[in-house]
Amino acid sequence: MSFLSIPNQEGLFTTVKTGKSAEEAESRTPMDDQENNDEDDEDDDTEDVHLIPRCSPVPRKRGASIYDETAEYLRIQSALSAGKRVLFADTTGGDLVDVKEFVAFDSDEEEESARWEEEEAKYRKPTREPTYHVRPEFHAPTGDALLQAVSTHKVEVEQMSAVEDEPLTFVGLIRVLNISFHKAVYVRSTMDNWATYFDHPAEYVQGSHDGTTDQFSFKLSFAPPYTTHGSRIEFVVRYETSDGDYWANNSSMNYVVTLFLSYEEESAQTNIHMQQVRGILKPPKVYSMSDDFDSEEEQENEEGEAGTSTSGLVRPKAVLPIIVQPEIDIELIEASATT
């Protein structure tokens, strides 16, 4: 079958005979019926036939009109009882908003979390609080050596000490030569290897003038994040006078102060605790191959004593190995040799 051939159209259409409606039958008279009967006898062979395709849509029933829907709605509303009707508060004079206040209370989850924290705190290892110590990495001159350094360099660090209530802080004294009445002393310090530095003014110590020298005091502190073990503060001293500026830098090595952290209190407590704990078992006796074993009688006596001793240790016995040699049949060997 080629694509130009027309398919068979049998079964696509349905034959429908049209009958006469009831209104036409009622309106006609008996005379018309006789005439029609005669015509029908003549046209029996020719019937009014028309074809309806099978794919023709079936007419659907129309929906109810708006008038019918409204009437149905009114009927349902009238049928409802008065208790099932919906009324709004504003129509009866009431308030549309109802405010309620709730008092907060502790829930069970908060109580359980609090209990869990308490139990965890019992077994949590206490945090160790370190003890800070500042230690200078230089030796300040004293006595005649200090006076000689001041006369030569015009300025020198005389003393450095820690502060009791401030473990991260230390103070120092600077001795200067009284060159002029107007003078100023600054301490230039750094905690990041001179990537950044700050100049701190030193204060004059009242009553420190001895005729040729004066004293100035300064105070420096370690600050986060430079509060770890081994942190360093380097500083130098600048002495400004009307004659010029003078520097003191520990013979070009700078003055260095190092911070140390320790846990002495906790370590002492642990040592005391370990001393209090003593072992209840004695270490076993060690034997070597070089030890001389006693005779059998002495060993039996020792075994009896060991059974009654508190330690319960038994000395091992020396057991000689037994060597088993295979048996050789000489006659069988000679017979096999002759054959």
C-alpha cells in the first residue's frame, strides 16, 4: 500500500434513521395521515438516512444557571439551623483581638542541660593557669662600672625588676649624665623584632639628683598576642638634651626581656600525689644463667619455705633435656648391601 492510496472508510460512519417528532404527529389530521401513508407506501424504498461519524463529540449537559445556583444557595442557608451559622465578633459588638499573656518557665530541656554540665564539670580536667615570669637577658652595670658607662655614653640602664601584682609588667631605672637642665628620656621598644616599635616617655625620679647624674623610670608590659612562652621585648634608650641626642643599646645588642610560663603549683601537687601512691606488689626476682643452683635437698627446702612466704615466689628448677636416639637394624643394612 503506497502513501497515495486512500484507506478503507468502512466503519467510520454510522447510519441513523430520522423519525418524526411527537409534536408533528399530534398536529397532523387523519386526512394527512392517510395521504402520508400513501406516500410512505410509495417511498418505502427511499428512507431519510444521514451519516454520523463515529468521532463526532457527544453533546454535554449544560451547567446550572446563576439563577439556579443562587436559589440552591438560599435554600441551603434557610435549611441550616441557627447554631451552625457563622457570626463575627464585630457584628455583636465584641472585640476582634484577644490578647493573652504567658509567663515564661524553665523547660525540662534546660534542667537536663544544667544537670549534664554539672556532671561534666566533675570529670572535666581543671584548666591550668600558668605563672608568668619576666627575666632580663642582660646584666646592668653597678657601682663604678655604672658611673664609668654614664660618663662615657651619657645614658645607661641601671636596674630592671618585675612587678608583683602585674606578672606581665616590669619596671626599670635609667641613669643619665646631667648635661643640661632641659632633658627628656624615651624608651623605644618592640615585640615583633622591630617590624613595629613605640616610644615610651620615661618619668623623672624626684630627689634622684646627686650633683652629676639623674634617674628616670619607665614601665613596659607584654600584651596579646605576645604573651606566650618565650615572647621577647627589645628596647633601647634615647636621651635628648640641648647638646644633642644620646643612645644606650647594650653595646649594640639591645636590651632584651623574655617572658616565661610555668606550672609549678600543679606539678608540685602531682608529685605529692605520686609520692602518696605506693605499690602493694613486690617486683619479681630476676634470675640469670650465671646463678649457681643449689642441690635438690636445698631446693626442696626452699620450695617449702616459699609456700609459706608472703611473696609466693618459687625458684625455677634446672631440667636437663632427654635425647632419644633412633634404633639401627644392622642385619637389615647388611642384607641390603649384599643384594
